Amino acid sequence: MGRRLVRPAGADEEILYGRNAVIEALRAGRRVRRLIVSADGSQYSHTREAMKLAAGLGIVAEEVDRADLDAIATDHQGLVAVVAPFQYKSWGDLLEHLRTSAGVPAVLLVDTLQDPQNLGTLLRTAEAVGVDAVVLPKRRSVHVTPAVVRASAGAVEHMSVARVPNLSRAVEDLKGIGLWVAGIDMEGDRLHWEVDMSGPIALVLGGEDRGIGPLLKERCDFLVRLPMRGRVNSLNAATAGSVVLYEMLRQRMG
């Protein structure tokens, strides 16, 4: 019999659940305050790994009955973490980091995306290909919620994410430190592999319904499209963004 959870998450805390989301949050070590595990979880390697990571952070796992975890979250895979809210990077600090970085910066700007699954997928891909930062608008966009963390398989815990009042101004700031800006648009005048993304680059992706806003589109140096040979005329936003991100990686590896 496990120990029953008696202390709920606080008003300034969030609940993460599921194997990847919890373990990556523990690996990042930035915001986990408590780890809650199923009392029968020691038979599973991912539970043992989570408990070991938590111990390294000075956190003693709380063991509870599986039914108590079920009451907190569905599909928890025996792991729940109580965490501080996601910490966004200051735009000024991020811009300075990109300006002084010894590497070749790559940034993804996402305009008015609404679906947590789409944002999570993009964050997972962005982390996988080595994007330095993801930039979101403060309004009219999904932000980094527990659902987004789970959809990203925890990858966002290792990402720098900033929120800005105006993406068009952010694009101008990025141009000012030497980045080229390519918008992903179904009416783009170049195919995505025709733009050199081996140098400093910022990619702009629009929302699910309206794409990139007109003013933001005007700020882009290039507009690129994906070739389409089937009967549908567009791809899911996260899919389109992921394809272009991997083309960027291909060019950089080449």
C-alpha cells in the first residue's frame, strides 16, 4: 500500500505527468519541486531513473497508490512531478546571447499557433535539430503549458523560449544582429531547399488557419514553400515546420 498524497500542488505550481515529460524536467533540473510515483513503480526502469534523478536534486520521491495518481492525471505512466511554472527567457538576454555566441545561431519564430500538440511537436523537432531558441507572441498563441511539455516529450525543458509583444519587431532585432529571415508559406517563391540555411537563420512559421500575418510576412527576407504533388494543398503547421527544420540541419551537416 502506498502513501496517500495529502498535499496538493500550490497555486504557483503546475503538474507534469508521463515518463518523458517528468524525466526530462528532472534532467534539466530547472523547476521540479516534488516527484510523486506509484508505489508499485520500482519494477519499472523509468520510475527508478526518475527517482535517481530526483535524489540528485535533493528531492525524495513521494510514493502513493496508483489510484491516487489516477486522480491527479490520466495516462501518467506512474510518474507525476509538481513543478514551478515554465520560465521564459528575457528577449534582451536571449538576443545578446545570440549576438555573442560562437556558434551559428538558428531561431524559430511561431506566429499565433493555437494547438498544444502542434507547438509540442515543433519544440521537440527544434530541440532535436539544435535550434537555439523559439520565440512566441505573448498574445493569441498557445504557450508552454503542461500539455505542450508532454507533447514535446519533455524536449522543451532543454529549450530557450521567449515571449515577445511583437514578432515583427523581434524579426527586425534578429536582422540587426546578422540573421536572415525565411518565412514558411504555401505561396513562397522558393522551395525550402533553395534558401541557404547554413548561416545565421530565423525561420518564421504561421498559425494553423491564417499562416504568417501580412506585416510579419513583409519583414521576411525570403518566403519558402514545400513542394506538393498530392491532392491536398497544404501540410499541418507542425509537419511543415519540421520538414524545413530538418532541411536546415541537412545543410549544416553537409
